[in-house]
Amino acid sequence: MTRPIGKVLVAMSGGVDSSVAAALLREQGHDVVGVTLHLWDAEGENKVGRCCAPEDREDARRTCDHLGIPHYVLDERAAFRREVVEPFLDEYRRGRTPTPCVHCNRTVKLEMLARLADELGCSHVATGHYAKIVHGPEGTRLFRGRDLDKDQSYFLFGLSPETRSRLLFPLGDLLKSETRAEGERLGVPNAKKPDSQELCFVPDGDVAAFTRRERGGEAGGLVVDEEGRVLGKHDEIAAFTIGKRKGLALGGGSAPRYVLRIVPDSNTVVVGGAEKLVSKTLEARDGHFLHALPPEGLEASVRIRYRHEPAPAHVRPTATGFVAEFVEPQRAITPGQAAVIYVGDEVIGGGFIA
């Protein structure tokens, strides 16, 4: 930081990462306030997510008690449904595969917490994200975290410059194993708590079942090959994403088939060979940039999904986003997923695959 840090609002999910982030800041002598967002209700086992369950809010409270800091719970269920869950359902029924964590950070979590920070007299907002942020006289720069297996910079490109300028990521230089060790050293009550692996509002990972519960079962259709020959039927279009192989229920065959396209107007799933999944080009819309792209473009790397190593590409701006031309073809470039631009480990910007 290039300026003194005042009071810090720490987003407390009830997990070990945010708890250790708060503990480290407290150990450094900062005035810390913990805030937990109540985003999603527990309405049966299939709807309970780790960061949305009552026990997680209780874990956040216990951590704040241990640290001797205030703890507030903010009810953001309506905003979460409006800004994250409903668009998530819309996108799947449109045959796209959304990236809800990007929208959640941008519209509900961090932007909202930055506004709340003003009300609580906090100059900064800290989280347990595995990413690095550098504040300097020329602005704020965002980088991949040291732990590349846990790096979450992919989800943060859409934040406003004002919010980015107030962020602190205390775990950016830590490996996950080091975070747990710090938690035990600092006596954090939930230092050994398991990680959450799925979406907080779809903890069992069954997007199709969740969509049917929320929207009804009206999205069944046909599975066809590229020539239009009917190979089977499906019950829910939200069960499929580009590149998927499992769950097609097409019986035997000489070669495996994968989802190539989803046609939402007819709820049709088009399948074919793996060789048809590769492409060297993507177009991204709804672009957000930390650094403006030069008109002629630049050489960079682009990450096309969270668990994807950024791939070298030439990136040039468009009216609404950017086009990336990859050096090597990429598998399963999927509409709706975020595409994030890096130069080295620095995030330049991102958008959503069209």
C-alpha cells in the first residue's frame, strides 16, 4: 500500500480463508470489522451451500468473537436471487454456461461491501481470495495469487476501479496449506474446516435438478448428430454444456460423442466427435478492462474457464469486448463462460464468451 490503512471491513463467509484473512489483519494491528452476507436460504439438503448455511454464519461469528472484533450479518438474499440466481437459470435455459461467481463478486459481494464500508467507517475491504492486488500512484493492478491451484483472479476482472482501489487480499502470497497453518497458529476456530467445492446454491452440483426445481421441467428435447439424425432424448437442457460427454445416454458406439452445440429454441443438443470441439478464435462481449487494449491489439494469454491455464493469444478490442486468436486451438470454448486476459500474471481485463 502507498497510503495508511484505516479500519478494514473483512468479508466473512465462515470458511477458513476469510477467517485467516481477518486474523492476519488483526495480528498486524488493524482495526477490523467482520461482515457476513446471508445470500441463500437452507430449504432442504439439496439447497444448502457451505457459505450459505446457518452453521457457516455461526462459524464466522465464532471467529470474530475469538479475534475480539465486531460481527455483522447482512441480508442480501433478494439481491443474490435477482443478480446471480435468476440470470444463472436464464443462461442455462438459453443453452449457455454461466460464470455466476464473476457476477456475484461484481454485483452483490464486493461492490455492495464497498458501499457498506462507507457506512461502517472503513477505508478498505478485505477478503480471503487467492489473488494479489497492488495499489500504486498509477492505479490498482490485479495479479494471480501465488497458489495457482487456488488462484481466484479469474473471478475479479469485472469490479469497478473504485472498488478495486479499496481491496486487500491478505492470502495472495500464501499457499492453501500455509493458510491452514496460519489459522492453527492464530487459533482460528475453523482452521481445519473442509473447503467448499461447488456453487454455494447448487452444492450437489446437479444444475439440471436445480433448474427443474426453480423453473419447472419444460426444457426436454432431442439429442441429434451434426446431420440432424435423432440419437436420443433428454429431460433438461441445463444438464448440458459444451464438451460434455457423460450423461448423454446414447448407448454404445464406435467413438465417443461430445456436446458440440446447444440450440435453445428447440432444446436440441448436437453431439459429435472430439475433433469438432477445438477452435482458435473466441469473441467476448460485456468487456471490462483494467488496462485499455491498444487498437491493434496485444499479445497476451486468455483463460477460457476457471480450471484452464491461460493460453497464448492475440487479443484485439471490439465495440463491446474483444476477440482472441489463439496460437494453438483450444478445446470447448463455451458461450457464457468468462474469458480473462493476462499479461504474465497480471489481469488486463475480461468478458463473456459470445
